[in-house]
Amino acid sequence: MSILLSVLAAFGLAVALVEKGDRFPVSYIAQPLRRWLTSLYEPIGDLFDCSVCMSFWAAFVVDLLGCILLGTSFLWPLTGFAALGLTWLIYEFLGALKPVDQEEEGI
């Protein structure tokens, strides 16, 4: 059960930070966090442009907090890849639902 909660929490955190990171109220957390992480190591700021990448590392944070605060198992590599896969699957599914512009396809 903790794996499922960790994956879902990581997915939600990744979507909030990447997709809604420039909007109120998420911007109060996402923008300073991005600046701080970029000051530590510049390429890490690119995580805020990729929901799939962010979900992998968000699972690390969620698992670490769950381990410390709730005493759950620390299964990060497993939950990280599960969150990454779930995020990719959902984005691919949403992309398939989007209507295709015939001019883009060259039809």
C-alpha cells in the first residue's frame, strides 16, 4: 500500500511543480526551489521542465519523508521507476486523446 501512495504522491508533486510551477500558489514553492537547486548544480534546474524526470526524483523525496515521518519502507528505486512509468503512461494517453491537426500530420 505504501508503494501505491508513494507513486501517486510523486506523480501529483511532479505535475504540480512542472505543469503548475509558475501559477499561484505553487509558484511560492516551485520558483524558489528551482532557483536554489540551480544554484547548487545548474543542470538540475532542467528537472522543472520534465514531468517524467521530476516524478522519479519526487518519489525519492516522498519515500524519504514517509520513511522518516511515518516509518514506512524506503523503496525508492522501485517507487521512482513506477512513478516515472505512470507519469509517462498518463502523458502518452493524454497525447493520444488530443485531436490531431491534419496539417501537422501532412495529410
